Amino acid sequence: MRILPSVATRPERGILTCCLLLCCFGLVMVFSSSAVLSVAEGKSPAFYFESQLSKLLAGLILLACFWSLDYQWLRRKPVAWTALGAGILGLLLLVLGLGVAHGVRAARWLSVQGVTIQPSEFARVGLVIFLAFYLSGKEGILPPGRLFVVPALATFLVAGLVALQPNLSMALFILLLAVGVFYVGGLSIRWLGLATAPPALLALLLMRPYQRERIFGFLGLAGREVAYQVDQSITTVGSGGILGLGLGNGLQKYFFLPFPHTDFILGIVGEETGLLGITLLLLTYGALILFGIATSRRAPDRFGSLLAAGLTWNLAINVLVHGAVNLGMGPVTGVPLPFLSCGGSSLMANLLAVGILLSISRRAVRGAARDWSTVGGHRP
């Protein structure tokens, strides 16, 4: 019983433990889900595993660097604006046609000396840093009605550039991310609704045919071939039963389930480890998110609180959307599962975010907690 208060007052331990457990399990699942694909492509069975391992090591270096630094340096105006600007620049290069595609309709990656980077993954982290910087620095200086204008414009710019790739689901993801930060920052639900309704409506009007088909397929208004991926994912999860078929023994990765090592890796987890494995995995994610919330509550200042809340919400959305798609609770969209899905940009961006969370947690005020009763309380 003595362990619980210690963990509760030091979410730093919990964050690091959950993160490392997820990363280690992710390596196992990447190898299991990608070996067949690697051989079919004429590569070593461990090709994707080795690639993911190298990205993990790089990501852990990022985590260690940001963990050791005082997160307050992110509050400096040049740093916060650079974080936002770097993300916008990367997205702008994609819109200008300098990106490359990897098995999708859109060019969402930049290639630099053979190394591919997905700017949207890092742009989300940069946006959270900027939003936390601006909302914490301008509170009390600008009236509530003007406090959220610049952050909203920055959000719309980032989301708009992502939508032009085109990657509409990620654009909506970014809007949802900002909504969470704005709410914790004090913007009322009424104003959040008024601010997000126009871009959401515009997104619906600008949908491409294949995007509409995915939504119609989810609603049962299109042929089942449109929902093939989701149907296969549900079949994959269900075939695992309670305890699963055993690691490496799954059958759906033999070209029945598309993208088993990336967008649908949770399906492979369900097939090979069963309901028990998925439950333990989701509990680990839940614990990580709770530790992130605890960090936000105990942050020594408003900047740290908003930053921790935004980075935690970013992880939570990834898990929720990936899980919803894999379990047939949402239309198909390519959202990786944090720390598990094969993908260097996602892995490194998430580890960078965890490093910042650890830095905030290390400097948290023990026994202190922010009064969250004021959240969403502004009425501009």
C-alpha cells in the first residue's frame, strides 16, 4: 500500500515505466506483424524490426535530452515560435510537392538523404508547445476575447496545410488536439463549438470521393468492399479469443489484413494475445494518460500545466482513434498506435513528447494540484 502514494506523487516513474513497457512490446509486435511482409518484399524477416529498433534508440536519446532539460526553456519566445514555424515549414514543403508517398494516395513524408520524416507528427508537438506558450504568456495581458485568436489562427494554418496534402483525418485530429488545449486553457464549450463548427463543416464539403466512401462504408451506406479493412480487422481481433493464438502465430498478417504492422497493429495484438493482451495494453495506455494528467495537475506553473495536458491529450487521441478504427467503431483512417505501430516519425515524436512530460513531472510541486474547477470557465 505504501507504493501507491509514492507513485501518485511522482508520476515521473509511472510515465517512464509505461512508456518503456509499450516500446518493448511494440518491438515484439512489429517483428511478429511485419516478418511475412518483409520476406514477400525480398528483405530480411527482421527488416522492419531493425528499422524500428534504430528509430527507438534515436527516440530514447530525444527522450533523455528533453527529460534532462528544464522544460521552461520551451517557454522562451524564440523557441516556441521556432517549434511552430518548423512544423509549418515541413508541411508547406509537402504542399509544394516536395513530399514522397508510401503506399497511400498522398505524399506525407519528406525524404532527406534517404531518411523519411512525416512532418505532421512533429508539427502536432510543436503546435502544443506554441499554444501552451501563448496562452500562459498572454493571460492577464490580453482580454479573454482576444487571448485565443492567435492560437486559433495557428491551429487553422497547421490543420489547413495538413488537409491540403490531402490528409483530412489528421487535419481534424489537429483541430481536436487544439480544442483540448483551449478547453484546459479556459475557453468555454460554447465558444469552442462556435470556433470549430465552420472548419468542420468546410472539411465535410471538401471531402474527396474516397473519403466520403469510407464514412458511408462505416455507416453501412456503401458496399462492403469499402469497409474491407475494418471487417478484416474485426475478424482478426475476434479470432484471438480470450488468450490469443500466441505471439507469431497469427494468420491475418498473411495478406488478409492490410497494413498489419502500422494502421492495424492492434488487430494483430488481439489475434496473437487475445482479449487479455488487448486489455492489458489498453490499461497500460490508460495508466500513462492518468500519469500525464497528474503531471498537468501538479505542474508548478500554467505553462507546464497546459503543455502536459496538451501532450497527454495528443497521445490519448492517437490511442482512441486507432482503437476505434481497429474495432470497427469509426471509419478507416491511418492513425498509428503510439509506441507500437511501425513508423519512425510517430515513435520519435511521441518519445520526444514523453521526455517533455518527464521534465515537467520532475519539477512538479509535490502534493499540489491545480484547481480544475476553473477549466472552461472563461466567457469571452
